[in-house]
Amino acid sequence: MSIITGKNICKSYGKDTLENKVLKNIDIEVSAGEFVAIMGKSGAGKSTLLYQLSALDKPTSGEITIDGKNILDFDESELVNFRLYTLGYIFQDYALIPDLNVTENVLTPLLMRGIDWKTAQKISKEVIDSVGLEGKYNNLPSQLSGGEQQRVSVARAIAGKPKILFADEPTANLDSVSGRSVIDLLAKLNEEGQTIVMVTHEEEYANHCNRIIRLEDGVVKKIEDRNYLLTNTTKGSVEHVAPINLPTY
Ligand SMILES: Nc1ncnc2c1ncn2[C@@H]1O[C@H](COP(=O)(O)OP(=O)(O)O)[C@@H](O)[C@H]1O
Ligand SMILES: [Mg+2]
């Protein structure tokens, strides 16, 4: 079942002679439960495409349906709510709030949903434990390594059980060991059913995905179906990951 459908997506910046056509007539479908990688050189339009598919931006033309909703019909406040309740985001620079500790960073979006403080704290603790950060509840982001900060951002993104998780180069600022552990974490979440769309330029990490969408100059050059290659042993080397028991609530 398709959870994201994009038809003829075009995105331009600037106008007239200065128009920069960044995405050109892109058709894309993501099925529920898939782990999809978007790959391509720097400047190919990967982030721009991810922003259109994740309701962070609207295309110049085309159609986008996410979880059965035509997001181009939404006004700004409907979009804010849709993102808050349905989608989760992970960015290259973690985007944590520096003055808030780990727990506060993770529970903020839960409070914004109207969940009471006590429940939000309980959920946050369970999710923080599930990403392997037990005991770091009161640390500030500056007191954590890059890999740990990215785990906090994963915890924050999944705490609200989003239907789709979007990640824009989540390992770009990490050393290879931390990067691997973040990818293993995403692979494990995907095995548990989480739909994930991830931009990456690391071939090795994309190998854990069901499909690789290769972008070149704003055009889909190639879609590689990797399902036939993926087995339990090749899909994420999950043995490096702390066991994940996502809370049910
Ligand atoms: N907000 C913006 N305003 C103008 N041009 C932009 C903007 N965002 C991206 N671009 C341009 O779009 C192209 C693709 O950018 P991006 O999607 O960030 O590429 P990638 O993520 O593949 O490196 C680049 O040429 C970039 O300069
Ligand atoms: Mg980018």
C-alpha cells in the first residue's frame, strides 16, 4: 500500500531568467513499511525532494499525497498539525534544543500534542532507553557525542510513533562507527514496521534499504529494487544495536 505518492513534482527557486529548476517532473511512490534511500551527488536536489515528500515545503507544481491526504490542500496550521501527529524528522545537524536536556528534548513534541507531563516523561524515558541512552536523561546535548545526539534526535522523532520517518543525511556529521550505529538503529525500527525515507550519500548505508532512488540534476535517473537481495543477515547488522522495545501506549 502506497503511503506517499508524488506525481510530476517540480520545484523551482527564483523566477523568469533566474529560475532554477531543482526538481523536474518527479514521480515517486513509497509503500508502507519500506526503507527508501534517496541518493545522488551534492546539489542533485535530494534535500529539496525530501522536503516536498515530508510536507516541510510545497512544490511549484505537481501532486503529493501523504497517508491518504492531499497535503497541497492544507493551510499552514493544518500542515503544522499534520507534521506533529503523523511525521518524524531527523536532520544532519540533530537540531536539538541546546538548553534542554535529553528528556526535555524528546518530550517537547509530545507536550505539543497535548499529552500530559507525566505520561510524556514516561514515554520519553522508554524511548530514550530504546535508543541505547539509558542514564543520559539529564545530559544537555553539549554533554553528548555526535552519535549520541543523533540518537536523541531519533528518539524525539519516534516518540510520537510517526507513520513515516524522514532522515536527511543522518550520518553526515558522524564518524563511521557512530554512523553505523545510527543506521543499525533505523534498520531495526524498519524491521519493526517503521516506514523510513532517508537521504544519504553513503552507498554502504543505502544497501540496507528496500529501494534506492538515484537523483541526478533534479531527475530520477534510476530506481534500484533491493528487496531480492535483502535477507535478515544483510538488512542491517543489528547485532551492534541496543535492544529496542518500543513502548506501547
Ligand atoms: N531555499 C533555496 N533557495 C534557492 N535555491 C535553493 C534552495 N534550496 C536549494 N536550492 C538549490 O537547489 C539545488 C539542490 O539543492 P539540495 O536539494 O539542497 O541538494 P542536495 O541535498 O542533493 O545536496 C542546489 O542548486 C541549491 O542551490
Ligand atoms: Mg542535502
